[in-house]
Amino acid sequence: MAKITAGVGSSHVPLLGVAVDQGKEKDDYFGPIFRGYDWTREWEKAEKPDVVVLVYNDHASYFDMNIVPTFAIGCGERFGICDEGWGPRPVPEVEGHPDLAWHIAQSLILDDFDMTIFNKLDVDHGLTVPLSMMFGQPEKWPCKVIPFAVNVVTYPVPSGNRCWAIGEAIKKAVESFPEDLNVQIWGTGGMSHQLQGPRAGLLNREWDNKFLDMLESDNDDVRHIPHIEYLRETGSEGIEMVMWLIMRGAMGKKVKTLHRHYHIPCSNTAIGHIVLEPAE
Amino acid sequence: MAENPTQNIHEYLAEFEDIPGTRVYTAQRARRGYWINQFAMSMMKPENRERFKKDERAYLDEWDISEEGKQALLRRDYNALLDLGGNVYYLSKLFSADGIPFAEACSTMTDMTWPEYRQMMLDGGRKPEGNRSIRENLAAAAAAAQKN
């Protein structure tokens, strides 16, 4: 049987991709950010996941205002790399796992989640930056990836509660897949940042760390944080953190924290990273 | 599964307008800014960028954007564009076409210069204190005025 063995939370700031692509990971600015991922890179080499369900959002790269799916899953064989205005990132193409992806899609729909299914999909920095952070610069990504895109741009975005619940349903779906697969789920985006208006540049170290504490907790209070609290406390783009709740929902009630890292700033953004494993 | 009580849509949306210096990308803004955002998306294609750079006004005239919107685009007045329903992820395609870093474009929406903004970020960013609620800020100012 397939099993979700771990959950990873990580920011996906585009500048981190630039740092990897230009070999700046050890300089004075990026060094303190990337050192917080050294542990995870070694751990991933030992864990060797077969598949990562990668929860991310598209930043008006492949998706435009024509179609705005709340939850979308990539069921294709492979996914191209978006040109976000300065040429596609020089990273390998992303290989999908259509059997598991279609299985999850069907299972979620039967569990009352109205999924959008993508067969053709190009992925942007929201998906490729976490891959670079966790795996560095391999010629080929070491695992298959199921892109799981969430609308966190056009309001209303899904509630934290709904994100947690769909995470629970993803866990159930994976565990009913007959093949033996080591599956991880990653929640990406955040942490505090605001990229627009006179309040741009807002960061909130205290709130972000409280959020990380809540993810580590046995209770599920974190799922009930309303949108307005994310917006007031963590900036307009801090709302991306609801995507971490999909990962946390898929972990089950209790978790063990394997690794945690926080750094301010990266460009406009607070960097957060956490590695959890189910503990039941 | 825990359920959230259904939120009142009007209350939900009204609260967004209480955040200082922030335009939440609501359906209302998304509808208003549809063509501004779709224009910005067109900047992802090199041939469109080339045509735009050659004659910005002529390129903008191909889009169903109000005169106010076109003027704001020509001025790169990003706060005005947010008011007209632009979204920063869409507008960022114009930052790229102009060849300026995202953070620098963000700084133009604040009351700081780019070097000042960059320094603020290095110093830990803008603090949430005093930046959470217009209502609370007004109440605090009124209370302070009464004290004096």
C-alpha cells in the first residue's frame, strides 16, 4: 500500500530559484537561508520518496483570470516549466504519476471535494523552487511529482479548515492506492509577506513562529484561523500559508517535528521551513 | 470533521477594507481589472514585449482598458492600478518587462525609496504594530488626542 511518510512545509520565493540557478547559495545574503535546508537535503537522500504531492499556487504564470480553480490536481505524465517573463528556469522537466494522481482525484471527488483536473500543465516557481530547495540541482528530479494547485490569489480563497480537510482526504486516498509507494506531501508558500500597496514589506516573525508551533501541536486549532487574521498579521500574500494546512491535515492527529528553520528576509518575504512525520 | 459556521459574505468582504495600505484581490477588483491583468499576462511573450516597448500607447490601445487604466499603466502607478483591479502577480509581468526586481517595484507602492525599502527588509521588514486595522488606528489616535 502507498503511505504518506512525511510532510514538508517551505516558502517558495522566486529569488531562491535565482540563487540556486546562479550558484549564490553560499553568499552572505542567501547562506543563512540555504543552511537551514542542508539537513533536509541529506534527509531526502536517505528517504528517497517515490512521489511528492506538491501543494503550491500558480502566480499568474500558467493560469490567468480566465479560469480560477480553487483546488486543481495535475494528472499528466509530465509538466513543463513556465516562462515567467525572463525565460523558463533551467531545471529538469517535472515527471508526474498519473496513476496515483487520478486515483487521488477520483477519491477526493467521492469525498465531496469538487476537483479540477489538469492533464496539460506547466508549473512555475511555486512548484520548482521547493524542488530546488530540497533536491539541489540534479539532472533529473529524484521522484515523481503530483502538482496540487490552490487558488490563493482571487478571493475568497479556500478556508484553512477546508484545506486541512482536503489534506485528510488526500491521506485517505493515498492509503487506498494498492501499489507500495513512499509518498511525501509538501505544503509551500508564505510565510509572512505583502507584495502590494503602501503596507508592502510587512513581516511578522512572532506570528509566523506561532503558526509553526501550531502545526507541531496535537490539536487542530490552526485550521480555524480566519482569512482576515492572516491578512492583518502576515500581509496580503501571507495567506499562502493555508496551503501548509493541506500538508498538516494529511499527517494525522499527532506529528513529530524532524526539522525547523526560520529566516528573515528573502527579498520581501519571511522564509519558513518545517519537516514533520506522522506519529501515530 | 470540524465545520466552520458559514460566514456572512458581506461581513467577510467588509473586513478586508479595514486593512491599512492593502487592496485585497476580491471578485469586485478582479472583475474591474480583468483586462489590465490580461494585458499584463501578455507581457510573458517576447513578441508582445517587443511591440509594447516600441509603442506602449499603441499596444495598450489594442486592449479594452479604460483611459484611466492606460494612463496608470503608462505612468507605472502601481497603487492606482491596484485600485483599478490590477493584481500584483499579474502586474509583475510588467515589472519583468521593465527589467526591475520585484522588491523594487514593491517599494514604488510605499512612501520609501528603493534603498530605504531594501534596508527596511534587511532590518526585519515592516512591523505589524500600527498596521493591522484602520479602525484601531483611528481609535488609538482619538484616545491619544483626548489624553492631550
